Amino acid sequence: MKQKSTSAAVAAIVASLSASLAPVPAKSTTLPTAVMESKAHIGVSSALTFELPSGQIFLPLEEATDYLCGLNANQRSLISAIVQKRQLKGKGPLLMTNLAQTKRICEDSLKQHARVKEAIKIVISPDNLAKLYPDSPELRVQHRDALIRFGRAVAQSEFLARDILNAIERSRPPTKTVSLSDMPSDEDVRAMITAEHKKLGLSQPGFS
């Protein structure tokens, strides 16, 4: 069922791209959204958000490319500021929010990027472009170039989501710290080495 729904989603994106429309996150959506960081400064609040794939809108291809590039630039700037703030503090979580939800939304975003990239590959194929514009090689080139520009914006958005996931992981404290009491003593190490030599039929090891 999941594979069928994914295929249906790709087919819908193919249809939209063929009609020079492209899916982008709807910033004004009221659907589930994770506010990753919010900071007020002189009465102005900035928020970094990711929308679930269901919170998509379709814009004309060129407009969608500009829209997504602007969204990427804003989010990249905010992420850099968040990471820098965490580095200055030297401790604490990277994001003051539910990290599990943030990770899930980033992962959902990556799945949507994969669908869009697959759809672009389908639409951009020479055979498909020839069917879309059988009598106009010029329009084929124009549509292909527009799709490539949009694909680059999608790739940047994908890198952004991956960077967020990586930054979250790097900011996590170690799951287990090893204390000196957990370390084997010199006698224990020597005993283990001696037992291993005996098991392999080797002569007794010499220790300095």
C-alpha cells in the first residue's frame, strides 16, 4: 500500500511538472508544522519551520524555483545562527523543541524531495519532452532548463534537511560515558592476552 501511495504521489508531481507547475512547502499552512527555533529581537520574531509533504502548494515552475530558493536561503541563515549559538554555549540541546518530531519532519521532507527528484527525471527525459512539445524543440529546451533550475533548488532543500539532522546528532550528548572504573586493569588485560595466546597455541607472551 505504501509503495502504491508513493507511486501515486510521483505520478501527481509528474503531471504538475508537465503542466509547468511545481510543489513547494506552503509556509502559511495550518497543517502540522514544527517550529524548530523561535527568537524574538526588538519585537520581531523569526521562526524556522518545515512543513509536512501534505502542506504543499503548487506554483508556476519559475515562481516555484524563486520561492524555494528564497525559503532555502532564509532557513540556511537561521540554521547557521542556531548552530553558532549552540557552539558559543558549548552545551545544551541544539533546538528548544521536540527533537523526535523535528527529525520526523525532516525525514518526511527528504521523502518528498526524493519524489520530486524522481518526477523531474521522468519529465525531463527526451522521450517525454518530445511528447509534450512534438512541434517545438525550443519549448523542449526551455522546459528542460526550467526543470533543471527547480531541481537544483530541491537539491539545496534536501541538503538543508540533512544538515539539520546532522547538526541535531552532533549536538547530542554521548549515550554512555566510560568511567575509569569501567576500564579493565593492567592485570585483566594481561590475563586476557595470555588466555588468547594459550587458545591459539602460542607461547606465553612477555610483558615488560
